Amino acid sequence: MTADEGAKPDTPLSIKDCALITLATGRRAMNLRELGVALGDAPLNSIYYHFWGGLLRPSFADPEYQNDFAGWARQSLHDDRLAERLAIVDPTAYTDLEDLRRDLIEIIEERLEESELVPWAKREQQFTFVESQIVVFDTEIRIDDPAALVDLLPTLSPGSIFYHFIDARRRNPEWIDDFRRWLKGFGERYDKLTQRIGSLDPHFGSLTEMREDLSRIFRGYFEWERL
């Protein structure tokens, strides 16, 4: 065994659960121009919520679209072209939410330049900007051996998947999920496993699907390692 193979993280992986508490910002939009203006000074936490919050909401009005802006463009403005442009914006490609804000505004401004009329939503369908605070719960589960995640991952709640696989990217300097960050503490031993985890795009799919994908990756890796 090399020194690197014997490396271990300083602490075990502490499994957490979470929920999002939504807060009103007072910002609303009834048409596309108002949406662009409101985006310009909306809290960054609000933009984050409107991309990721739908994963933890009990229901999502239009699961075809992975963010609230695209869903509103389709359902309330009836602008399929705009909805498609907003839907393909992948927030995982941004390490700075200000850059994400600028690109959203650019998409809206381009659509306004193309349109002779500014599309409006009905009053009851206006876009309401909200932001969220994350509430974290300690499950008191601690993992020392990555192989233990083979059996544990399928049992984790959607909130745990959200906290460790999505929200972790805001917390970790490397902009990666908690699983990869922890595995890196073992040196190069689990490089292939971290690469497989890194191939997952959390932007497309539900938390249940992400849990299944992660479970499949861990199960496949450790079954192969035992051969």
C-alpha cells in the first residue's frame, strides 16, 4: 500500500438533511420587460431558488422546464421560443450567480428585440420573485468507509441529496458536491469514482433520479472493485 492509498479524510462524511423556507422579495413581473428589470436587482439567492427550488417543492407546475423562468415564459407568456432558450441555461456551468443573472437578462433583451409586442401575463399569473433560506438537519449518520454509501444512498431523503449533491456546490471552494470533496480526502484512491460522479448533471432530472444515478455509480464501482 502506498502512502496515498492509506490517506483518509480528517473527518467522516456527516449526512445532513434540509428544507427550504421561502421568503417574499416584493418583486413581481407581469410582462417580459418587467421580468428583465426585476432580474437586474433581484437578490442572488432568489435567482438560485428559481433554478433549484422546484426540486424540493411538493409539486412543480411544468416539469418539462427545469427552472421557474422558463416555466413562466411557457405557461403565462405562451412564448415557446423564449421558454426553450431559458430552459437550456444550465446553472451548474456558473460559479458566479452574477454571471448567470447577466446571461438571463441578455436572453430576455434579445427576445424583446425580436418581438413587435411585449408579451403580458394575466394578473393572477404574474411572476413573483421569492428567495429562500436553507434549514439543515443533522441525521447523526457518519460515514468512514465510502463503500458504506452503496447501501446508504438508496435510503437518503431528497433533502439529503439536495444538500450534499446540489447545494454543496455553493459551500465548497472547489464548486463540487460533498461526495467528491470527501472522496478526494483519500488521495487518488477513488479518482475513478469521483470522475463518474462528476459526469452527472444535476440540472436535468429529479432528486429521486439523482439518488438512483448516484446509487448506481457507487454500486457499480464497488462491485467492480471486488472482482
